[in-house]
Amino acid sequence: MRRRPVLARPVLARPVLAVASVLLAAAVAGCSHTPGSSSSSGDRASGGATAAGTARAGDAAAALAEGPGPQSHYSVAAQPAPGSCHYRSDNGQPLPDPTCTPGALSPAVTQADLGQTICRKGGYTGGIRPPASVTDSEKRKNAASYGYTGQLHDAEYDHLVSLELGGDPNDPRNLWVEPPSPGHAPGAGPNNPKDAVETRLHTAVCGGQVTLAQAQQAIASDWSTAESRLGLK
């Protein structure tokens, strides 16, 4: 009885599979997605930079959260746990804890409606500011969050992204007890240079020098360097 010849296995089978595996891995890598790289608030924050044509140094990588916006009635907002927040500083100027106070934006203010909101004649912030009956209680609790032991009279309960830059009025992520800056006279009350920075950024936004998103990101990242990072100083 004649035996049938044994056919040799194709020598290219394993190399072909290896090449296919490499191509598949490359395809998967090309479709990878970084968590947090896309969100509704991220689209909103980056839109102004696109409209301006080029991104500026003030554009931060992380998108700012969006708060509930102006309310007809404000309630005292819950604050971070006592001692859980820690101040930072830049050349001696106080900065908030980026985890406790990263900043939050009002959905009522966009690049498209500046003329009807923060840039309108007659002002905007007075009608949306929470009353002292709410903010006084929040200030005391937030001072405990940050471990602030100085005179509350000298500290400002401050919107990180100011109302005149479209910051949310009462989102706890946008409010912090801001200690006095260096050189402040004890007992003199709040007098922080951040207020003047907010005003100049507001002027730049309404004058078309920078976009709303750029100003918001810059002041949330580091208010003390916001103007220089945006090329305004």
C-alpha cells in the first residue's frame, strides 16, 4: 500500500499572524481616548480659543466645571470638610486649593451673549450676587475648610472666577476664603490685588483682546499671573 506524501505546513502562517497582530495593536492604539478629554464643559471652554484662531498661554488643559448659574433664591451651600483644603501661594500671593476650589462657570454667560450679560451697560453682577445671609454662613464654614484662623473681617469670601468673568455665583467650587495679601494692615478689611486683576480681565474680554474662556481659565489657574500669561502685561 502506497503512503500519501505528507504535505509541509506553510512556512508563512506564523509571520502572517504576527503581522496581523501588530496591525491590530496599532489600530487600537490609534483609537485610544484619554479619559476626561471631552465633555460638555470642555467644549464650552475651548470654543472661545478656537474662535480667536490661536490658543494663548492662558488656556488651561483642564476644563472648568459648570455650576447651576444664577438663582432666584440661594441656599447655604455645603462646604468641604474642616481642614481638608490647603492654601498655595505664588510670590506670596494666596491661591486656593485646586481640589477644593478649582473654579466653576455660570451657564448663563457665554462668548455669544457677552453684550447681554457681563459686558452690558448698567452692570450685571448686582442682580445675581447671593445675599449676605447666605454668604456669611458659607464664609465661616469655608474658613474651617481651609483652616483659616485670621480675622474673618480681613479675609474676602471670593469667587475664584469672578462674577464679572462669568463665574458661578454660589457653586462651592468657585468660592474660597481668600486671606489678605502680603503687606495688608490687620483690621483694615479685604483689600486684595486680585480684584484689580478681575477688572482688567473683564475690560480685556469686553474689548475683544482675549476670549471669555481664556480669561476664565487663566484666572482659575493662577490669578496672580493671569495677565502676563494672556499677554496683557
